[in-house]
Amino acid sequence: MNAEVTHLWRHPIKSHGREAIQTVTLNPGQTMPGDRVWAVAHEASTADGSEWVPCANFSRGSKAPQLMAISTRMDGDTMTLTHPERPELRFNPDKDQQIFLDWVKPLMPTDRAASVRILRVPGRGMTDSEYPSISLCNMASHRAVEQKLGQDLSIQRWRGSIWFDGLPLWEEFDWLGREVQIGEAVFSVRERIQRCLATTANPDTGLRDADTLGTLNSWGHQDFGVYATVVRGGAISVGDKVQVL
């Protein structure tokens, strides 16, 4: 196997933007630093920031596809959000909640529960898994979906954190129950990631324009990527090797 890291992405506010990074240092049992630190609770949510809760409590791309077109840039405590239909927004997510809620409101469908507060849970990111996970995604699997669909796709549809290339498609599914070293860090691969309607939206436009789920189902599943936990911390950078232990 001669696989290496091609991209690293973090998503500071769950379902509300992404940021490319070149290197990151991971800690055992933790999510990626800066990833899903915050989440946006809607008016029907029971989330209060005291503990992890399922994604149904939050505004997200599966229900509001325009959210998929947000990009993020972090600079200390200040976050900058951009979107093709909105002015640039600079704010502190811990202090400037109303500014953010006003900015994102036009991107939310009127028939969905409105976003009402930003929250964070001390000590962990708000991943979709109830355990602190990091998503690993295979470029070969992405290219296979593109080829079967007959159209180019941005990898940002999958909102993956660590991307690698140099393996056959779906090889990552064979990693379940095994350990994988990426750079200095070691992961335990826990489960496949079942995908939702968020992946049908174009991250450049926020419009649903690709039947990603139907294409995945042509392989007999609706999965893309795997969730893993960090069992040994360390630095990971673009270009690092990926090795199954």
C-alpha cells in the first residue's frame, strides 16, 4: 500500500462551512482540533451544550442545502464566513450569536425549524457519532462516484476531515476493527459512514444537483468514508503516508 494524505479539512461550526488546513496535531480520544467545535441548535432542539446530542437537534445541510455553500476561515477567536448569496461575515461564535443568526437566516428554508442559538460542548466536537470521531475518506471511492454519476463532484459534499489517495475504491471499508497510522497518529477504525441528503447539494452553489445517494446505492450501500477514533496522538500533514497496522 502506498497511500498518502491529499487534503485535511476542518468544519468549525457543524454544517456551516469548511476550511482547508495543511497540518494538525491530534489528541487521543478527541475530535480534530477546530472541527465541529460549535453547532447551531434549532427551535425544536433540546440541546443545551451540557452533553453530546444527535444531529437531529441541529440545523444541517440535509435539511438546508444552502448551508453546504458556506466557507470558513478561522483567525484566533474570529471566524469569517463566506457564501455566494451573502455578504462576508466576521464574528466571534461565542459572543456574537445574533449577528450570525441574522446572517444565516436567509439560507434556511422557511418550512424548517429556525436556527436559534450556537452552542459548544466542553471537551469534544459535535460529530454525528456519539463518540469523538474523525472521518477518513478515499479519493478513489470519490472518483468512482463521479464516474458512475457522469459528473465532476467536489469532495466537500462528503465533509470529510482526512482524505487520502493511492488505494483501491472502498478499501477503507476493510479497515473496520483495524488500526491505521497516518503521519504520527494512530486511529482505530470504528464504522462506515452512512450518507444523507447533504451530499446531493453542490458546495459551490448550495443547490441539489447530483443523485449521490442513488449512485452509492448502486453498489448496494449508502456509505462513504469511515469513522475512526484517535488511539495515539501526533501530527498529520498533507503528504503524510497512510499505513494499515
